[in-house]
Amino acid sequence: MLIRKQDYQLIAEHAQKEAPNEACGALLGKHENEKIVVERVVKAKNIRESPVEYEISAEEILEIYRLAEVLELEVVGFYHSHPFHGPLWSTVDDERSKLWINHLFLIYSVAQKEARCYKRVAENRVEEEPIEIVE
């Protein structure tokens, strides 16, 4: 996964601002030569307002898909934060992402100030996806 430094910082700032609750949003971009390139980060509202889980409303998901279409991009994934823990894939993350095959899930840890990215490759399998931050 390729992401610009300014977009990565936007995710980090959103995560810090929403703490102690989880922040969340979408990653818009394109598939280019075996890589997923994030071209736009879209902040979303965590309707759960929870420090341990997040949910984006169906209406907002639809708005995000409409925006991606207007921008001629794809929804390549989503991001959320872990305010108090590391950026590790949890059982809740696993359960909620089963239908989002081939989508990325970037998790930013406010506590550790680092992120990890995971890709749902099958309903029962997730793989870690390297994050490459570019200028």
C-alpha cells in the first residue's frame, strides 16, 4: 500500500482528535501494478462513539462510494484507530471485515503512534500489507 505522508498524517491527527474514542474513515485510490495506491483519505463519523469499536453508517458508506465515483477512484479500504492499544488486528476487526474481501484495513495506534495495514484476502484470511509512505 502506498500512501502520501500528508494523508498518513491526516489519519494520525484524526485518531488523536477523536481519542479516547476510535476514529474511522475510508481510503480511496487505485490498483496500480500489484500495489494499492491511496489517493484520498475521507474521514467518517464513528456512530458507536466507542473506545473499542467503530462503525460507519450505511448512509455515510454510500456517500463515500458516490464521492469515489465522482473522483474516478475506488474505495480500496478503511482506517480506524486504537486509542489505547497497538495497531494489531483484533477479533472484532476480523468479524466485521469478513465481507470486505480485497479491501485494506489500516489501523493507527494513538498510544504507539504507528500504523499497520491488513488486507482481507478471503472470508477466513487476512494478510498484513506493507505501508509505504511517500512524499
